[in-house]
Amino acid sequence: MTKILTILIIAAIIESIGVALLARGLKEIHGATEITVSEICRVIKSGATNGNILGGIALEAVFFGCLLYMMSVRDMSFVWPLTSLGFIVTTFAAQFILREKVNAWRWAGVLCIAAGAALISYSEAAKERSNPPSALDQSAPLGPQ
């Protein structure tokens, strides 16, 4: 479980930086002011040439790769809720990188999410303690021989 949690923490940091870069880039290109074909084309062109947006997309792709790996080796009901730990890092990124004002109510909400993730992590650790792998499980072939 330590390996998954390490990957999860690294992935959360990568995702949070990616989201901060995307937000910064979207503010730089000033988004769509109306829904017209020409305005949508302008936003796409501006986004495709904005370094922050491209960097954010690249970091989000790395996060997605980490997520795919984690879900391939652990239960989705364990991995997916734990990705919410990224909300903590993302909130710090919003406050310190984007200079957003994050009030106490928002921090309280983020801490509630983190508490829920901690409960899920605890439930996984308890599951592992109650079902230790047997010698047979460790030596069984992984696929057809």
C-alpha cells in the first residue's frame, strides 16, 4: 500500500500544478465572451498556443497515466476517492501560485474531503490486515500458461 500512496501523493502534486497552470492559461486567453463559431475558434487557437495551457494538459496526462496504473493494481473504490487528496494540494496551489483568497469555509470543506479520504485509506489497510496473502496466492501464475 505504501507504493500506491507514494504514487498517489506524487500524482496529486502533478495534477494540482497542472490544474493551476490550466487556470492561469485560461485567464490569460480571456475565455469565450459569447458562444459563436468565431469566438470558439479564437479560444481554441489561443489555448493551443498558450504555454500554461499546454503545460497543464501535459501534467494532467501524466496524472491520468498514474491513475490508470493505480486502478489496475487496486480497487477503484479505494483509488478514486483518494484522488480527492489532490484537492488539498490544489487549494494550496490556488492560494500560493494563483494568489486566490481561500477563506476558512473553503478550507473546512477541503478538510472534510481529506477526512473522508483518510477513512477510505483506513478501510483498505484494515482489509489488508484481515486478508493477508497466502503462500498459494503469491506463487499462482498471473495468466494462462
